[in-house]
Amino acid sequence: MRVSSLAHGFFALTLISLGVIGLVNGTFTPTWGGVPKELPGREVLAYACAAIALVSGVGLLLERMAATMSRALLVWFVAWLVLFRLSHFLFTPTAVDTWWGAADTSVMLAAALVLYVQCTGDRPDKGLRLARTLYGLALIPFGLAHFLYMKNTAPLVPSWLPWHTGWGYFTGGAFIAAGLAVITGVQARLAAMLAALQIALFTLLVWVPTVATGHPTPFQWIEFLDSWALTAGAWVVADSYRGFTVTRKNP
């Protein structure tokens, strides 16, 4: 077993966890959102997503399988973005949920692309540039959602912090600024790292305590899983700025 970084390992373990949860519950975890309820074979697709997450997560931890699994995961996320995220722009192009959903999948796709480059060594310059651009673009809708849904954002700020609305505006603005920095390349590494840290802190300070109560609502459970997955994805992209060692060449 050889893992290129802690971010790589955490992302793989996150996929394994999401896969197990999906198989046990027989439903889509938040990473696989956007599927129409009327889609035929929806339940089968949910199990397929869970199985792919589990198998690819395990594969990313195994040197002999890492290249193949990173390639399969990348293809799956690309297909998911096109079929179940970007397709929503045809019907509800101005809805915040449409933009958020596309951004959510874009972060995971960006992480999958980084790992694909790390595991295969295939066109690293172009691959990492594209991955970072996807990540930067995704951060902007995250920030806008804070402003547009401030009534929902402010109450999530931990009670021991003052100025809840102020924190909501600050974190929203920070996401937008970080996204623009990553896209333009101005202090991109710092911006990517701080954005990943912000997502991680949101997970730790908001959703972990909520779930730890033992009585989370379905909405809170979904938000926890989504924030956890985004933390893993953001960490992988931010970690790509420090350079990497190819774990396995293409055969």
C-alpha cells in the first residue's frame, strides 16, 4: 500500500465510508445528488454509486489499483456532472440549488482529477490546471449561497461566536474571493488552502456537534455527509499545490 499524501488517504477513506453508508441505506449519499425521482432504475443507480465509491476508495489505497481506480472515478464524476448536474441548467438555470449542485460535484471531480494525475502522471500541467479551475469556479456559488440564504446560514454559526450574520457574510465573501484567486492564479495556493480549511472548520464546528447529539434530522445528516465529502475533495485540490510524486505509471 502506498498513498501519496494524507489528503489522498483521507479522500479514499471518505469514499469508502460513503460507499458503506450508501450500501447499508440503499440511497444516494449527498455526493450523488441531482437524480430525478422519476428516473427508472433509480434504486439500482444508488447502489451502483455506493459500490463505485467503496471500490474506488479501496483501490486508491492500493498501489497496483490506484491508477485504474482513479481513472474510473474520474470518468464517473465527469458523467455525473454532465448528466445529473449540468442538465439542470436546461430547466432551472437561475436556481441557487442548480449552481450549488454543479459546484458540489465540481469539487469532487477536481479532486478525482488531481488523484488521476498523481496516480498516472498523465499530462500533469493541464490536468492540475483544469482541476484547480474547477475548484475555483465551485467556490463562487458556495459563497453566493451564503448571501442569498443568510436566514439559513446565520443560525448555523456556533452559539458561542458573536455576530452570526457577520460571520455568514464573511465566510460567503471568503469563498468568492478564494474562488477568484484560484482561477486567476493570484495567491492561488493560499486561497485554496484557506478555502479548504474553511470547509473543514464548518464541518467540525457545525455539523460534527449536530450529528454527535445522536438525533440529527435527515437534513442535518445529509449536510454533514456533504460537508465531510467536500472537506476531503477540497483538501486534495489544495494539497496539489505542494507538488507530488507519481504513485504508479501508466502500464
